[in-house]
Amino acid sequence: FQADAIVSTNAIHLYYGLDETLRSWRKVLKPSGRAFVQSGNIKNPAAREGEWIIDETVDAIHAAALEIVKGDEHWAKYRDVANMAAYDDLRAKYFLPVRPLQHYLDALHAAGFRIHSLRKRTIEASVKEWYDFLAVYHEGVLGWVGGVEKIEGKPATEEAVKDRLALIRAAMERIFNGRDRFDCCWTYITAE
């Protein structure tokens, strides 16, 4: 069996074995088959100023939360985190570092694909919806607020989780300047 098309919707940036995955796509596609790839997590040089890459917001939230904690006595108990490098590593496991577009184009080419079309689109995202998503993965976003069992050997307290969620919300308020929507750059690649 060979397929006419493969579709990867906002997932290619998550593939740990990208080269192997793309080679497997090539094997299952007909010679005239196409791979349709879309992602909001590709660093596209065509992005407009002010457009976000979805996962870049996570590092911006982390940085803003650090500033908030440093500047407000209310958060003083979260200032001295001994294992910050471990939390940085944890965040990178939850939200993989953003790679440039050329990384994916080179990988597709190496797997035997030819780029048929490449475009980018500005997508307006809801701050509330993104907060709701990040709240589920709060350990990966700001695990250093109250700690996580994987690193500290004990789970965060209920109070610490509430603080963590409040800090995520406050950091988002800061990075998005109080707006309820933000622009994202989404990349679309068609390869054959």
C-alpha cells in the first residue's frame, strides 16, 4: 500500500527522530505523493515583527515570571531556586526549542522530498485559550515555582500550584501587554 498524501498538523516540531520520520513518509508515499506540513513552531524568516512562534511564548513567560518574582515581595519565597538548570531542562522537554525553517527544509530534502510550495500565515491566537493550554502543563512552564516531584522528590503544594498558575497569568499579561489576542506565524510546507 502506498499513500497519496501525508498530513502533519502542528506536529513536525515534536518529532525527536525527524530524519527517520521523514524517510518513513517517503517510503509510504506514491512517487507522486505529497507531504503537507503545518506548524506554529517553526522559526520562519518571513515572520512579521511582533508575530510569535507559539512555543517561544513559554520562554518569554518564564523570563517575565522571573522579573515579577524578583521585583515583588509577594513572590519572594520563589527567588532562590537551587535547581534552575534542571527546570530549564524540564521546560525544554515539555516545549522543544524552536528550530529554524531551514532545518526542516534540509531534512525534507535529505529524505528525498522536493519542496513544492512554502508559505506562512498570520494566525490570531487567544491569550485565554493559550493560558488554558499552558495551565495543563504548568510543571513544564514554571515548575520552579514550588518545585516538581521529578526534580525535588516531592510534589508542589496546592498553594504553590495556585501561585504558579497566577504567575503564568501575570507573565502573560506582561508579555502580551494586556491584550486578549496575539499574532502567531504559522508555516505551511508542501513537499513531494
